[in-house]
Amino acid sequence: MITLPALPYQYNALVPFIDEETMRIHHTKHHQAYIDKLNLVLEKYPLLQSDSVDSLLQKLETLPMEPKDKIQLNNNGGGHSNHTFFWSIMGTTKHVDPDLSKKISATFGSVDAFKKAFTEGALQHFGSGWMWLVENSNKELLLYSTPNQNSPHLSGHTPKITLDLWEHAYYLAYQNRKADYIKNWWNVVSVI
Ligand code: MN
């Protein structure tokens, strides 16, 4: 049984950029719901339970599962993996990865140019989904968004930075002001 991992900070830690109620509902209701549904599908496949969710997503296509269960694993395993990673790259204490910052500057010209490109991608994404900075198997950085709860692990990519673009991530405080949510969110990104 997978259980909800604790947030690495308090629910009010990201105030005023992300409000406490949003964080509490997002973690205890939305993230928990993905875990509950993930456990329901994994119950049927005891042999898969010893593998990590990220690893299962990496080899989703070849897993011996019923098609409808693969969709559940894609959606709810992705939901669990994406949220766990999202919580980890935010915080009030900087955990700057110097190698990542260096690589971002080499790829995009500067950290500011990267932020601009990431922000544009997030604004252009239509509907629910996630914006990503990932590393591919050639150790190159890529920017793209995914719909719904699709994970970069499905493509064998390693997440480096992500932003939740579902309305549940910002609607209580920002309503339709997605651009303000994205702009303010950069203040709580801890890894660059
Ligand atoms: Mn979310």
C-alpha cells in the first residue's frame, strides 16, 4: 500500500505565493485521491507492488496488465509521481542544484531566459496538465507540457522542474489569473 508522503514543509510555508488552504486541499485531497486509486489498481497485480511507481511508468507499455488498468496506472500513478516531485522542488529554503543551474544557462542562455521559455510554455498549455523541464537519456534538457497526469517517465525522461497547471493548484487564490499564479510560483521554486 502506498501512503501519502508528508509535505517537506508546512502548509502555510509558501504564503503569500501559494495559500495555505490550496496547499492543504491539494495535498490531503487531490494527491491522496490519486494514491487511493493507484492502490486499488495495484491490488490486482501483486508482482508489480515491489517496483517504484516511477519505474512502472517507465515501462508502462510492456506491463502485463489489462488495458483499462494501464490507463488507471497512467493517470493515478502519474498523479502520485507528479505531485510528489512538484512538492520537492518548492520551499522557502533554497536547495540550489549548481549543476542544474549551469546546464540551464548553457542550454537556454541564462536562468532568466529559461524561466521566460518555461512560463510561455505553461501559458500556452491548454487545459489540465503539467509544464516540465526534463533531462532525456542523452542528458539534454527539454521543455514541454503534458496533458492530464501524464508523466515524463512514460518517455524515459527525468523530471528536473515542474509546475502543476490544473486549476485545483491555484483557483482558490487566483481564480482565472493563471499568469499571476505562474509568475508568483517562481518565488517558491527552491532548486534554481
Ligand atoms: Mn495537482
